[in-house]
Amino acid sequence: MIFHLLVLITIYAILSISLNLAVGVTGLFNLGHAAFFGIGAYTSALLNMAGVPFWLALLAGVCMASLIAFLIGLPTLRLVGDYLAVATMGLGEIARAVFKNWISVTRGPMGLPGIPHASLFGFAFDSFAKFLALSAACLGIVYILAETLIRSPFGRVLKGIREDEIAVQALGKNSFWFKMWSLVISAGIAGLAGSLFAHYMGFIDPSSFGMWLTFFILLIIMLGGLGNNLGAVVGAVIFVVVREGLRFVGLPPAIAAPLQQLLFGVLLIVMTIFAPRGLIPERKAVTRYKVNAEDRGPD
């Protein structure tokens, strides 16, 4: 049970970091993030089942999610605020409909069983501990890359777009392509999480990639602190422990599911009132100006 929880925590932490890049850092109100998670999962699973090596199937899942994000971003990233949220929400529902109705490929509502274990250069990650090592390594790489990106000049432009896009454009930056790269990178990381999820669970179906998943990850990054990758990881730990822990209490499903939603709702309300910036708020850059005595002018 412990290893299972830890694996899920690492997968959802990767997914949370990916959404945090788009929503928390860039300010893109993306409500279709579950689609990229599902695209990565189905692409990797189908290719691996067809005989493609795991690492290549995983890479294909990342690239496919990024490609779809690029194609979707061309018309939608010129929208702002609520319009972007509605457009991306439609993307999520379209993706779920494709997973459900393309029966010849995805098996539709019956799901895709028999997904092989992850394996790399002949070494199979066929136990909880082995897969935890793989998923933890992926989380570490994603975390370092995301932190490097955010602290770079590129990341500072993304934060500028979040705060005031018009000001960024006035400085000569093409905000559209910065937002595009943010969405594409975010989707690629989500595709990586989806690939890991598919090969860990061994079975996926369209219900795993519904709108609820995007809201679940949104709650995670809001709890941890928007724009903060460490907060995304901490939020993933809390939510996965609460969510999965209720399954082992022994309550019937008719009670456990509503209780889970109630706890998440109460937690969100409490955080909104007492810690609106999350458990680990983003540190705002402060510029200190040193004024010399001769520059102060006459008193």
C-alpha cells in the first residue's frame, strides 16, 4: 500500500508541475489538461502493445501530447480569460469522446487491458519498488527542468505575461509564442505522466481522463501554491493521501465518494480563507534600489 501511494504521488506530482507551468506561472486558464494526460497514456500504451520499446513509446506519448497542444494552441491562445477556459474545456471533452468512441483502437468504454510493464534496456520495472524508482527519477528530472525554466529569462517572461501581458508586448516580446511554448511544454510533461500512469496501472479507460481530473490537479496546485513547483509536489502528497486513504477505511463506495468530495471542498474553502496563496506561496522577486547620498538631492 505504501509503495502504491508513493507511485501515485510521483505521477500526480509530475502532472501537477505540468499544469502549474501553464496556470500558475503563465496564467493560462487551461481546463483541458486531462486530455494531454490521456493522449500520453493511450499513445504510449498502444505503441508498446504493438511491440515498440517502452522508452520510444513514452517519448512518442510526450511528443503526441505536445503536438496536439500546439495544434490546439494556434486558435485558442489568442483567447483570454473565460474564453480560453471554455475552449480548453471543450478540448478535454473532445479527447474523452475520442477515447470512448474510437472502439477499433481504444476499445472504447471497455478500456485497454494488458498494458505491458515498463522496461528499459531489458530491465523490467515489474514491482512497486522498481516502478517507484522509475517514477521518482522522472519526477526529479521534471522538477529540475521546471525550476530551471522558471528561473530563466524565458520563465520571467512567462510570469510577466501572467501579471500584465500588454506590458510584456510593449517591451517587444511576442507573448503568443511564449504562451505557445508554455502550453506545449506543459502538455509534454502531462503526456509523460500519462505514459507512466498507463504502464503502472496496466489498464486505462476513458473514465480515467475526465474533467474531474483537471479540477483535481487544479485543487492540488492551488493548495500547494500557484507558481511554486515545491507547492505542487506537497499538494500532490496531501491530496493523494486523502483520496487513496479513504479507500482503505472500509466505507462503502456510496459513502466514500461523496465524503471524498466533501473533504476536498472543505479543504479548498479553508485554504481560500486562511491561505489564499497556498501552503507554500510563490516568492515574489523584489528589487532593492540603493540610493547614494549625493543622488537624494536637497532635503
